[in-house]
Amino acid sequence: MKKITLIALLSIAFSLGYGFNALTHQTVSGPRVTGIGGIFFKAQNPAALRTWYEKNLGMHMVQGTTNFEWHQGLDSTKKGFTLWMPFKETTKYFQPSDKQFMVDYRVEQLDALLVKLKASGIVPVDSVQRVSYGSFVHLMDPEGNKIELWEPNDVEFARMSTITTK
């Protein structure tokens, strides 16, 4: 339990640091990762864990997830979102990885990024899924971690979200 909490806290700290860096530094344009879109991990009892986080840390849960809303550094008029979600430990969603977690990275220009990755010999483990709130695809990193790339449609995601942050 402490390991999961530590991973979640470190991921949140990384996201906040990345956001501050984006506010203070001009970023490179082109296909790239722009931030953390979500932190997903396996849990023995996701429902009990969600209840614990909600009760003790004030994380408001909607359909089993917490959605952190923030404003993008280079254009503070644009909202962004980072999703926190425990999965049942028997989930197959992280396969072919056998790791306990998966990070979802927000990206710009997903199709161009995939061309760049394929030129480097990095091939997705599935095809791009396009939904109203963005496009998704999965890769494996060199250490066997499955990662999700998400090119968000934050306007549509905001319409779908019922979570407000304080």
C-alpha cells in the first residue's frame, strides 16, 4: 500500500514540476509528450482504495476515478486534465506488460509522433483508437512498461467531466 501511495505522490509531484517548467520555459514544438495524462495502477481492492483516497485525501471520485483539472502553462485559457485511476489487479489492460502501473502521456501531433517512433523501430502494441475526447495508442518502453499516448481533445473532455477541483 505504501508503495502505491509513494508512486502516486511521486507522479503527482513530477506532473506539478513539469507544469511549472512549462510556465517558465518556452517549449519545443512538434510531435512530443506534453505532460502526464493519467496514472493507472493495479490494486488488490480498487473500490476500497478509492474510498480510502476519497476519505483521507479528499480525492473526489466519479465512476472510480479522480480527474485533476489544471490550466495549460503556455495558454492559461486552455484546460488540461490528469486522470488518477486504480484498476483491479487482474486487469488485462496493462498487457503485454506485467508491471503494476501504466503512465498515460499527453502528446501533441500523435500521428506525426508515431511516424517518428516507427522510424526508430518503435512499433505500437495496438492501433490508434480515436474517440470524442482524443486519440490513444500504446507502446512498450525498453524495460517492459506499457505506456499510453493520448492526444487529448480537452474541450470535449471538459464537457464529459463532472469533477470540479477546488
